[in-house]
Amino acid sequence: MKLIIQNPYRVIGILSDASAREVQSRKGKISAYAKVGKEITSEYDFPFLTPLQRSSAVIDNAFSDIEQNQNKVTHSLFWFINLNPIDNTAIQHLISGNKEKAIEIWKKLTDEKEINSKNYSAFNNIGTLYLLDNSKEKIKQGITVKIKLIESENFKDFVHTVADETFSIDTNKQIELFVDEILLQLKNKFSTAETMGLFSNCNGTSQKYLSKKFTEEPIHKIETQLEQTKNKRKDNKGNAYRFGIDLHNNVKNELSLLKSILGAGNLQYKISADNVAKEVLQCSIDYFNESQEQEKTGNYLQEAMNLAKTAEALAVNVATKEKIRENIHTLEGMKDQELSKAIEVLKSIKNLYESNKAKINADILSTPLGYNQSINWNKVNQMIENSINWDKVVELVKDVIPSRNIDKIKISSEAIKITEYKSLVDFLLSKLNYSQKNQVKYICYWKTITTTAPVLGKPINTYKPTPTTSNSSNNNGCIYWIVGIIIFIILLRACN
């Protein structure tokens, strides 16, 4: 840990409890060595630590760093003090490089022990050695021991040992300073979850401050992303789908981090998650409305639906979820609207045809025939086929089922509706001539339609009775049908 290896007390070559006189004496000795170019060393360099490079600037900074009482306390928490014979014995082992023996000595005073006036130095010293270790478990022990020391009644004794007797310290403030230093030392070494775990044995004050430290950055990023997305969406609603997707991708890790640190029930997490959900939903709404207004092709409804469902997954509060679900329900109602509309129109055409057919057949069959008279069913069928103005039907289909709607119809997942649609299209095309088919062949997207008349064929019957375009045309009474029937009856010569 850099704060220990490059600790100003180590650079100077003293322990943290050195008196002001000892500090000045050491300063004079270092200056004298520097003048003659002699290498500056100290018994407290400790062979198990990385060697120091003591330049003039490094030495000057070290003395400057321990001028203020607060700095003395902070740096002392990452170094050693020698207050009694036990400390002295352990430190002698450190000087000889036997770190394990020193830990063994100090553990006897700290393991399962409460801090008191006789062992607070042991807690500080063994904590420093734990923090030097590379294992998470040892570092965790070091953090736990140091926080325990700061929170103890005897921390004031520690403070007065390394700083002026008149100096008083705020315990909570010192915990925050210690946490800041630890986080700085461990930056990029462990994941957030692992770092949080190192403080798991600490009390509420440490945990609360740690949570604040870890949530400041993600909250700021979320707020920044929200503002940027909002501005981009307002300027370009046509790209709101992409903006919503990017927002979710850019903040999902931060939201997960907040949830893991604060908990799903935390107010700050709820506010952040709901704000993101609301913006993603607004992207969905603006994108759909803009796409519809611009009559865009492609399945923009499904994209808007996907965004809305993403927003639903993000939302936490009941009111936010309900609002999102209302929008999803609205979009669900509009899903496959092109297909439903096409089926409705095609079905109405077929129903009208079948209705006309039934009425014509009924009237024909109910008309009495004279002796040796019969019905020309070819003529009857022709009348049925022409009971609807197919040119007007073609115009209606082109208007209600434009080619841009076919792209949406053919990607529908409603298998039953698609089957019905295909059946109705087949029916319609079976009633149209080649010219009419050519105009609406695009509605039959699943197969190729022949729209060229064959070279050879039967003569086209030019008979065209007055077409019927609605059921109301049958209300002209018996006279209309009698006239029609007379046209189709062939009088046969009597046998006699």
C-alpha cells in the first residue's frame, strides 16, 4: 500500500510517536548527509518494504506533510508507534525483517480483545501490517482494526501521542478521512462489491459514508445521461428509439450498483431507477408518434413496444409501473392494426359478395317457370360475379391496404390472422380480371400472381347487368328481380 511504503514518517526515518525534538534532530541529520552526498537510510526502512528513493523534494514534502496535526494523525494511522516494551520488541523484529514474529506478538494483545490504554498502539501497528498484505482477508482485518481504533475511547490517547495534546478530533470526520485514503489506495485493485466487502465488519457510520462515496459517481452519471437523452430526444424525435436504447445501456450498470449498495427499497435508488424508466418511456412515445406522423415503414410499433417494456423492467414505484403498463396496453391495441384493418375490409367485400349471391339464387329459385322453361345458370353466375363493382373494390383496397402496410402485415406473429388474411386475398383475386389483379397483386406477398391474360381463351361475355354494391340494392322489390330473371330464362320450344 503506497500510503505505507511512501509514508512521510518512513521517508524521514522515524516512528509516528517521535517527539518534536526528535523530528528536528532527524531533519538536521538528513541535511548534513545531503550536503556531503551521503546516502540517507533509517532502521525503519524495514527490509520487507519496497526500498525508498529519497530525493530532496521527497524529503521536503515529507516534513511538510506532518506539520499539521490532522495530517500527523492521518499518516500515523498508516505507520507504527512504539509506546511500550512489547511494541519495542515487535518493532525490533520488523527491523530485522521478521514481520510474522511481530504480528504474532501484537496478536496476543489484540485478538478478541477490547481496546484500552495499554494496547491501542498494538491495534494500530498490527492493522498497518495487515494493510500491507495482498490478500483481501488481511486487508479487511486491517481496515476493521483501524476503524475499531478510531471509534474507541482511547483514540484520543492515540491522537495525543502523535499530535499536540491540545488537538481534538471529530471521530466521524476521521473515519471519513480514513475511508477516503483506503479507497484511493485500493482504486482499480478490487471490484466495487469486493471493496464494499472489505468494510463489512465495520459499523453503520463507516458503511453509510462508504455507500455515499460509492453512489456519488453513478448517481452523477445517471443524471448526466438523463439530461443528455432528454435534450437529444426533443431535438430529434425520429431517433428517440436509439436514444432510449443508449440511455438504458449507458446507465444499467450504475443502476445495478446503486441497487446492490443501497438496496431496492432505498429512496435514492427508486428515484434514479424511476427517472430512467420515465425517460425511456417518453422515448418510446415520441418515437412512435413521430414515426406514425411521418408514415415511416418498418416495424416501429414493435420497437416502441420494446422500449416501453424496457421502461417497465426499470421502474420501481407502483405509480410509474402503472403509467408504463397503460402505454404498453395502448400499443398492444395498435399491434397488427394494419393486418386487422385489411382483414376487416377484405371480409366485408367477401360478405357482400356472399350476401348478393344468396339473394340472387333465392330469388331465381323462387320464380315460377313456364312449361318447358329452365334457368341459364351461366347467366345467373355471371350476374352474381358482376353484382359488385370490382373496379371500385380495387380502389378501396389500394386506399385501405397501401403497399407500405404489407411490410408490417407479413412480419406479424398472429398466425391465425395471417391465415385468414391469405384466404381472403385469394378469394378477392379469384374475382378480379388481369388488369385489376395487377393493381393489387402486392397484397399477395407470399406468392407470385399472374397478371397477364392468356393468348387463347374463351370469348369475354359482354353481358353486364346493373351491379349491386350493397345489400340495400335488393330493396327494389320483386319487379327488379323479375326483370333480371327474364333476361336469364331461356324459353324452350314446347314438345308439341
